[in-house]
Amino acid sequence: MRNLKACGLVVLAALVLAIFNAAPATGEGVTALCKVHDSPCAEKDQVKNIHLANKGIVIFRNDPIDILCLEFLIDAEVLNPDDPQQLHTTAFDLDKCGWGSAHSECTVTMEELPNFTVSQTPLDLGVLIAENGKMHLFCEGAFKLMKECTFDLTGMEVGLEGALHTEKAGHGMATDSSEIWREGFGILCYEVASFDFLLEPLEHVHIVSQAEGAGTALCKTHNAVICPEGDLTQSLHLVAPSPSLLSSDVANIECEDSLATAGVSALASFPDRQKVTVTKFDWKECHIEGLAGDCTVTAELSPVIELLKTALNLATATVPEVELAFQCDILDLVELDCTFGDSVELTVEGASHKEESGHGRITADSAELELLEGGDHCPDAVRWDATYESLEDFYVVA
């Protein structure tokens, strides 16, 4: 029976961690459930109510037969952000329970609705703990003598995954096989039962930390809203998995391989923005798009990039000065020898921001560079499109 309650707890947990990508509460802040993926969570975005439902069958394992429940729904009121976050259950319904095809032999009734606390562990993971709760199971027929079975949910712990934790997490999920314990005595009521379940929230919910005043840092680990000094990223190694493109109204230059390495500055001198100095920026196997022949693209500067966290695991990278030179022969008729430059903004995603983010990536989306010098055939500007993926995990935290 406790496992049934455990299942409910899991469901609640699943919604709580539905799509969160956050860090455990620390001394710098408290835990908050948030409608958006940002930290600290603005008051208008704080979740007030949670609705959880099962995905798949809930299994109450209790020899000599397993009881299956086809429907499981939890509604809970979310109290003000605190450490840990408090959840007060207003509905906890297990329906269509039994062992036959009709799933109607058993009835589950809550004698006491449970309240829960939810705490962050690493980012995108959490723990839901029941503070109370009593569940009653009654079965017809062969299990009629089980009508006095009551289980206590107090202290049950359920692990949670947010939507961004794995590719299969969906909106978020809670999966577990938890034990619940019988309260008192009941004929044919086993002292310990267990439940298997998979629960998902009905809406996206993020778990964030109400940390204030924190700056931006690249971090090797994804388990704290404030990156420990020993986990700060020292360097980046980035490779473009698909061709990079410099497009213009004259010609489009495509480079099959592009890579960059960079050193990450210490945070002490730059508390608000993380600074990254590019030490190598190579463009290889470049040609006019759709044509044979070679082009040479060269980075004339070693740019310094300033990162500013805009949301959890997401940042804007400002490059005050980029300068690229390229030389191409177009069908041995037109020679391009041009240099372009300007300041640009790039998008930085940490390793868990999206399914396709890989180990973390930096993207140039039609970043415009103006002509600095060149002959008559040079266009006035080029647009830079490229995605660079990291070879090691990095995360954007405070």
C-alpha cells in the first residue's frame, strides 16, 4: 500500500521536475517551482498548482498476485518558495485497479492526503519526500479479507528526472520501485509491498534556485547553481559537426571543417561576465558553395568573447571584434580577396539545454560581418552561419 502512495509521490515528483533544468538549493537561495527555465524565478512565473498523471500502468506488487491500476492522478497546491519547497495535495486518486481484464476488483481510498517536500539534488534531478499520508486498499472476491489493509506513506522518497535530464524524459518523469509499509494488522495484508510506476506532469515545470546576484560561469559539472571553484571550466575545444557558411550576394563560401580552442579566464576580475579568449580558430576545406575549387579563410584576430547568462544553461556570447579574410578564385574568372569584420553575438547552450545540444554548443546565426578591405568584386557584407560543439561537457551556471 505504501508503494501505492509511493507511486503517487512519484507522480507528484515527476510534475515538479517536469522540465526543470536547475540546481540544488544552496546557501545562496531556496528552491522554487517555475513555469519558465530561468533562475531566479520571477514571482509571476512561480508555479501555484501542479497536476500529475501516470504514463503506463501502476503495479502494486504484493504476493501472491500483482494489482494493477490504470489511472493515477495527483493535484497539489505549491506553497511559496522555501527550502525545501512544500506541496500540499488536494487530490490523490488511483482508479481502475485489479488483476482481471476489467480492473475493477480493488478500490484504493486515501484516508489521509499526503503532503510533500521537493528538494533539488543535481541540476535536473530532485527528491520528493512524503511527510504523511495513509492509503486503504480493499479488494473483492479472493482478496476480500484485505479490506482492512492500510499503508503509511510517511518518509517515502522518490527520485525525479526533469525533462532535460535524458532524451526520454519527456515533460519530466518519476520512475521507481518503492516500498511502502503496512500500518497495524490486516489478514492477508503483507507488511511490505512495492509499486512500479512511470509518471509525468501535465504541464512543464522547472525546478530552479532563488539565487540572487550571481554572475556567469562555465562549469564542468551540472550539479549546483553556483559552480564550485574546482569545477570551473579552464578551456574549450569546439568542432563544427556540419559545414560553416559565409554567405553574400556575390558568392557563398562553405567550409567543411572548422574548429576553435579557447582559454577561459578566471572569474575574479570579471564577476558578471565570463571571458573566453580564442587561441585557435581554423577554417578548412573551403570552397564556393556548389562549385569545385579551393578557398582560403583565415581568422585575422584572436577574439575575446564575453558570456552573459540569460537563463539556466543558456547565455549570449558577445564578440567585440571578429576579423575574417578569404581568398577564392571563381571559375578562374573572378578573384576574391576580401577581409570582413565586426562585433557579433552568438548563442551559447550548455550540455543539457536541449536534446541536440550535445556536450554544449555555440551558434552563429546569420551574424553579419562588414567589408573592411578588398577589391571591386567583394560584397559589402557576409553572413556567418555555424554551430560549434564542445568535445567535453560544459554548463552555463552562476
